[in-house]
Amino acid sequence: MLEINTNNGNLILDSKTKIRFSYLFPLFVTDAIPNTVTYSFDLPDDPEGINASYLRAARFFDSARKYRKLLVTIIFNGDEFDSGILICTGYSNHRFRCTFLSTIFADNFAEFEMQNVPELMIPITLGNTTSEIVAKAKELSEKQYPDSNVCFPMIYAPDFYGDANTDFAGILNNYQNDGYVINEITKPWETGDPEEGDYETNENSLLPCFYVREIIRQIFISQGFFVKGNFFSSPFTKNIIMLATKAADRADDDYCFDGEVTTYYNRSGQIILKCTNYDIKSGFSFNSTTGEVLTSGKGYYDVVGENLTFQYVSGARILYIDILYKILDQTYFNVKQLTIASNNDVVDVESIIGSFYWDDTQQIAIYICCNQNYIPISGSISIRGTSQNTLNRFAKSISIGDSFNGTTIASMVNAIRSLFGLLFFVDKKRQVVEVELAANIIENSTFYDITSMVISAPEKDWEDRKKYTVKYNWADEKLMTPLVNPTGVIELPNAISLPKCRMNTILKIATLYRYLVPSKQDDGTCVWKEDVTFINHKATAGLANEDYTIDMQSLVSHHAGNGIIVPYFPGEGRSDVFGNQNEMRLTVLTYFGFSNKDYNNNAYPTASIGNLNSAGIKQPNYQNLRIDDNDPDNIYERAIKPMLDLVGNHETITVDIQPNYDNIKRILSIFRPSTENEKHPPRKVILDGAEMFVKQFDFEVTTNGIAAAQLKLAKNNYEY
């Protein structure tokens, strides 16, 4: 009846082996992915030493090297019942003390960071050139999921780069004149003088936003699961995207030359320092005869010679070292010169550094040389096209894993689960995961009638009512967020006039979905202050783990005059190029595609978290991620409240059922994904005509059969 199998064979069981399994229905667990848990049980130390050989060879489970774990499969009545970790916690009286924990993912997978999962790092190619990349970003943004897994909506983020990129224009995915803004390598100065002109390069960045459905799907696919469920088909979740706060910047090493000085080239008495061991990147080429570095790129250049050593040859003991560039076959321009008088035959020069700006497209040659009284012996030369290297290039490819670098699988899954009230039904044997909105399960699932299974009188239990708090992590920004004009970042006049502040009142700004409460200042005056506890409900929320709270920010600017609706991202973001590695914040939006137009009547990629209909946008094919508690279709009423109503129920009923294998299989099917033919699979039970959910299912198995089975039920019709 009961077997415990390892990769090398079965463990030995005896008549004293009793395993009690405990299942919690996904509605009533704190973790996104529920596990099977067993109470402690004993395994014999058999005379042949089989159990001892398996358990003592198992690797340690903890840093203290006290517990060992072994991957096992539990076989029950000939069926593969469950798989996971058998943990050996001790040894006493010739018996091993053990417990079992089922594992949905590979060992420790939930704690993996997104970038460490190869399947999540599969690239989405954008292109090789800037024009290809921005064209691909537009193409992806014009499509809808599942034809596109990512989009690039305009986002107002003036502080995204902090002081690291002062050229940034303040808008991520800046879209103007039917295309994403391309960063300029150079912009010519009106005065012709770089010291007085306006030099801008890194004015735009691309920041990918991935569809939440695709993030969840890829996480499970990476572990070999087939994914299905209402979450992937509901219009409510179709257009929800997650903003990763990490820009798709590319740190290129174009226009770089590094070489070791090993010889020289004599050109009419001009001794050019020549490198035979060198590393050169695109944008530069190397004249192996003369030792010159060639380029035709416009911009700034830095030239550095370090640890240079020169040997005296003849003539005056005065060493001249020059950094030069010249137009081919024309005169040269002197960037920097050092003059060193020395009586030594060997002269060491710590460094020579020079910078210049080239504003033409003709090819130039860059080099370091000395006068013919000396020859170079050793040293190094480094040349950088600094304009090109500090340019914020767009990444040639993106991936979910890299965009959410540093975020663990557990935090991502729990964050999305808490926002939508998701339930995960998992069958490891079939390798299927079904992801359902809790509200859909509560409203639409069918039931099993268990009245005939029950063999004991129901026992009612009155538990302390659970207190929940719905926690949305709002940005601590001022109410009046500046509007954004697509021709540049300017502040437009505020479109909202607030009434006089009075105590004991609450003010709701409907179009911004913000609530204000009065606050008394030190001087006795009363001012409006933003209040985040805007949902008035008896059961309030802790669905989101404190460590993984999603930013539910009011990200819609008020629509007025020539302003455009643009999500507002406060604070600094993350970038590999500019060194920003701020803490990852998971922020969700609704993506509306190219559904809105600016004052020039040009469509642009639009995202929001508010009801855009208030700004005149008609979206019959979209269900918005609204959080207004007066809207019956908002995310709280739609996804979270039905679950809280049930989970907060403080009355449970415990019954014993007939302990046979058919009953066990029937009840366990409630905890597992539906079959192909089940549109609304049984997720509830009926006892004596009352509709209930199975809160907990416990049963005990021995080598001879099932010893006992018990259900803890929660009513489905609780009213406040």
C-alpha cells in the first residue's frame, strides 16, 4: 500500500511506520505555492542497514550539519502519490525520525534570482543598430499579448538616473513624431565652441515592461510545467504589465584602443610610439605599419600614455613627447606636449594625457610621438572616444531575467499573487500548473457532495477572526505631479483646485485616485495630506508579503490642455551603464497601446493605473487596473475582497470521512489542476446541503492502508 522510493531503491518500512499527510487549500496558505506537509514519523533501522545507508549518505539540510535530506517519491496504492524531500531529524531507539515536505520546484528554486534561471534569460532580440532597435520597440508596443510579451510605454521619470546622466530628458521610452527618440552621438554647437554650446547625448532610454501573464508563465515553464488557468484568459489580466525599473542600457566598449609599446616607426624624424600587442574595438582601426589609430567618428577623444620609457640616442638631451592627430595626408594638430631635459640615458615618464574634439567626418590618425633624439622602449597607450563610450546605447536584446535582476522567484510570484488574489493548483506528476483568480474559484467552481463520506458528527470551531490590512505601497510624492509635454519636460499649470482644508473630512481626487485627509501643522494650520488607507472594509489585507509589496502608485497625470497622460515613476531607477543599482520595485500598470494622442494628434504608447475614461479615452476592449473603491469593477472588489470575505471566516467545521483510497483521491482532486474536460472543476464540497471549501485535509497512511481521514471545512456564505 505505501512505499517510499529513492533513486537507488525503496526505503524499508514496518508496521510502526505511520505517515500523516496534511494539505491546505490554496485559499488558506500564505505561500503562493502550497506544499504537502507531513507530521513526524519513524523509519526502522533495518538489520540489512538499507535505510541507514540511504539516510547517512544524504547531504546535510542545514548549516549546523544536524539534519539530512533525501529526494524521494511516495507511492500509494501503486500510484505515484507525491515527491519531495525526506528530512531526517534524528535517531533514537533504533529508529530514524523523519518528516516529508513536497517540492513543487527544483531544490531551492524559489530563492533563485530571476537572472539565474536560464529560461528567463532567453533573449528577445531588438536589433543590431539603433534604428533597428527603436523600430522593433515600436513593433512590439503596437502588438497585444500574446503576440508581444513586452511593450515600451512612455514613463515620466525625471530622477531615474539621479546625477549619473545629466543629459537624460526625464522620459523613459520617449516617443515623438511616430517613433522612439534616438540618442545623438553628437549635436553640433551653434557657436562652434564645445565650452559654450549645448552638448546632449543620453536623452532617452528604453525601459521594457513585461506582461504579468508572461512572467508567471515563463517561471513555471522554466521548471518543465504546462501552464493554464483563468489568470491567462481573463480580460481582467490581459493588459497588465510590470515595470521593472531597470533600463535596457548597453555599456559598449566601441572606440577603445589599448596597447603595449614595443617598438616605433620613424616618419621623417618623427618617432611614432608603436604597439604590437593591442586590443582594439569597433569605431577604430589600426595602421600596423605606422602605429597610428584611425577613426572618422565625431566627438571627444582622450589619449593617455603611461609608464613610458625612452632611450637616449644622440643629439641634445631634451625629450619632446607629443600627442597628435592629423587628417590623413594633411597637417597634424598638436593636442599635448611634454618637454623633459635629462642627463640620463633612460628617461621614465609617468604619464602624458590629452583630450580633443573632432567635429568633422574625415578620417583622422591619432598617435603619440617623440623627437628623433630618443626611441621608446616600453609603456602603454590608451585611446578612448569618450563621447561614444558615455552614450546611453539601447540594448540589442532584453530578457525577463535581466530586467528583473536581483528579484527572487518567490518574491515575484508572491507579489503577483497578492495583487490579483491568485491560487496555484499544481500536479507534479502531470507537470501541470493551473493559475486561477480566487474570485473565479469562489463564484464559478462546482462541488462534490461529501455527505455520504462523513462518519462522524460535525464539530464546529470558533476561531478568532483574522485581521487583514490591504497594503498598497504608494509613492510619497506630492499630489500635484507635473504634467509632461511631449516636446520636452516642462511643468504645465495644475488642473485641480483643492477646497479649503477642514478637520474630520476626507477629500477624494477622482481622476488621480488619491485620497487626502486633513493634517494639522505645528503652526496650527490645516493642510491636506495624502492618505493610503483608502479602502474601508472590515477585513483588510496582508496578502502581500511585507518584503514584496507591489507599488500601487497613482501613476496618471491629470489630463488638461496640451498635456498628455504619462505614468509617473518617482525616484531613481537602475542601469548597468550608469551604475545605478537601486532596490528593485515591482510596479504594475495597464497598457493601452497607441490609444491616446498628444496635442499634435500623434498617437503614443500609453499606460496607466487609473481610469483613463475620465480623460476622454474610450477603451471598450480593455479592463483597467482601477483601484477606486467606488468602482464595482476595481481590482479590490474584483480580485481581493471575495477572497478576504472567505479567508476571514472564523467558523470552521471538522468531520471524519471514510478512510478509503477512492475518497482520498476524490478529495485530493480538489487540490490539483483540472482535467481537459473540466470547464469548472470541483473546488468546493457540500455537506448536508451547505456549500463549503475544504480548508485542510489530513489523512494517515500505514503499510496496511489508510488509518484515518479528516476534513476541516470553511463556509462559503459568510456575511458580515
